Amino acid sequence: MKQNAKPALIEERFFPFECSTSYGVEEGYKVLHWHQEMEICYIKQGTGKYLINGIEYSFSQGDIFLISNDEIHLCFDDENLIMQVTMFDPNFLQNGIATPFDYEYIRPFVESSDCFCNKLNADNFVMSQLSEILLDIETEYITMNKGYTLMIKALLLKFLALIIRHCFQSDNSSSKNSINTKTAEKIRQIVMYIDNHYNENINLKSISEHFDISKPYLCNAFKTLTGTSPIDLLIKKRIIAAKILLSTSDKNILEISEECGFGSISNFNHQFKALTGYSPSEYRKLYS
């Protein structure tokens, strides 16, 4: 299905740049949306969450977000949210004739899945410099003193150059193990699938077949995104459910083993003790 053209939020194309202060999040931006412009959000106060290409980020005062013009996103606030929203057309950074330098400046946006992250945490040592630049940009935009357009562009270029210098992941592992958006969404679906079907007869083979993904790629992508393997997550989910039943029900250990998806009571006993340090019967005596 052909996608609709992205809306342009900046009306003035001669100077395709806007800087505004948002108090809370307007309803229209609490739903998934996209636009032609690059976006920089600086959290001045409060807390909330961003959802960018299916990945949720919590934020608080001092955090900065970089959102590319091809990323579907939404924002919702918890309380007392004040954020500076800077938006600009990618062409704003060009000098009239496209050069390799133009691409370098927008790398933090277009390579966010490989070398950069959408979120820059407030505790990053370079954040004081970045936030100061954003506030200077805001002042220039509001006062509109002579040459303000040139000053804003110069400040924005410095902002992006600092990110490339200090926030670029130079080690090869970042690019090698990066997960694209489609795969990341599939991994999140698998986590939900395990959560809903842990008590059924599922295993790595059935999961890979159900989601049409090879076992080696599934294990590698799952580990990269979650820090664990699909089977480890499945076992932990089953053990959690078993602990609840052992401490709150009168069902015997065989029934609990079957209800939680373990293929045999011997496997149940082995896995339970490996994770808790107790056999199921010992755990029941201690916690029931």
C-alpha cells in the first residue's frame, strides 16, 4: 500500500526552521505521526515517554531526543512536562549544492539504528554543552536580531558536530549487531507471544516457524534486543508461574509442572532448582 506523503509542519520554506516550547503534549501528538522535518526535543522539566519506531523511551529533565523525518513516533507526558521542540527541514543544512558534508551533519538522525540513539541521556558528559546550544538557538529564534538565521544555522551545525564527536558508537559491534525496525518489532511480538503461550508446548523451533524467522537469526536478534535468549525467557516465565502456584494453590507438583508447560516433572525439578536454588517441594514448604 502506498504511503501518504509526509505532512510539512513548517509553513515558511524560505527559513525552514522552528523552535517552540511545549507545555505538556497536545492530543494530536499523542498518536503516531510523522513529518518532513527533523526534530530535536529537549526536556526542560517533567517526565514522560516517547515511542519511536515501536521502541519506548522514558524521559526526564535534561534528556534530548533526535527524531528523523522517516520515524513514526508519539509522545505522552506524565506530569509537569515542558520541552523545547526544534524542527527543521534537512535542506536547511545545505549550502546550495549538496556535498558529503551535508550528509555528515544529519548522520545522527539517519543512522540512529546503527551508530546513534534517538535518546541522549541527561547524564552524558557533553549534555551541558548541547543544552546550552539549544537554549542559545531558542534565544536567537525569539529575539530575531540581525543575522539570527545565520546564527541559528551555525549553532545547529555545532550541536550536530558535537553529537558526532562524542555520541558516535565507534566500535564495530554497534553496527554489526544493530537490529532494524522490522526485526525489532518481530522480537517484541515474540516476547508477547511467549508471555501469552508459555504454558503451551512451544520451543525454539515452533517459535521460529510461527514467526517465519530462522533459529540462528532469532537467537542473535533476540539476545541483542533483550539481553537474553527466547528459551531462557520462556523458562523464567514458566518458573514465575510455578512459584505462584506452589505458594498459593493446593495442586500437586505434577499438575503444576503440566500447567506451566514443562514437558516432564524431572525437567521441571531441574529447571526450578537451577533458577531458585530449591526443589519445587522445598520452595512450597518455605513459601506456602
